Amino acid sequence: MSTSFEHDRTSNIDEEREARRVAEEEVRRHQAITKLVADSTLEYLVTKDTRRINEIIVEGTVRLMNAEFGALFQCDEQGGLSLRCVSAMAWSSAKSLESFESIRSQVKREGTVPLAMDANLLTKALKHTEALVTNDASQHPAWAGSLPEGHP
């Protein structure tokens, strides 16, 4: 028969294990971030290739965040928005994939793609430097309509 003392002890051990697991995960996350910063810094020191550095940062951040895809944008002083780098995406239609690959090629060739600053979730976050988190974009008040066909 289990006593109250044994139950409390087991509960404390479980809590300590969980706290340790969370702390270890946080250490691994910080190590991964440090490695990403070091890798991009080393690439800059060796090559000065900002396009490759952008790719390292975006792809590394996608992995760290366990995201489906990621992108790096630049806002200029006049409020213009340019796409600097975009990760690979799993597009579901050939037409959309072709459009995406065309944009991605332009970024690799020219280093940037100017984007329209229509009011939408992305531009709201970028222009107003606000964090924007949603699990269902279509239900967000700043949702501006739809994504391109086949967009992940």
C-alpha cells in the first residue's frame, strides 16, 4: 500500500525529471542558436557572400522553429518591403511551384525581390514591428484574402 509520503516523493521525482528535461532542451536550443550565429558569421568572414549568409540564417531558423518554411524580408526607410531569402517550400500545385521557383531564382540572381505592401498579416507584422501569431490566418482580423494557389 502506498503512503502519502511515497506519493509525494514520486511526484517530486517526476517534477524534477520534467524540470531537468525542460532545462536540457533549453540548453540544446541555445546551443543551436549559437551554432547558427557562428556558422553565418564564419561564412561572412570567409566569403562576404550575403546571399549565402541569408540562406544559412533562414534554413537554420526553419530547423530551429520546426517550421514548414521561412523567409527573410528587408524594410527600407520609405516603408518598402523586399524579399531577401526564402526557404524551400512544399507547394501542392505545379503552377504555384513554378512561380515560387521564379521568385526564388530572382532572389538568388539579384539578391532581392521588391514586394507590394498591400495590407495583410505579413506587412502588418513587418511595418509595425509587432509579433503576430496565429494558428488560423483566415480567422485573423488582418487577413487580406487568400494565399496563392498551392501555397503551403
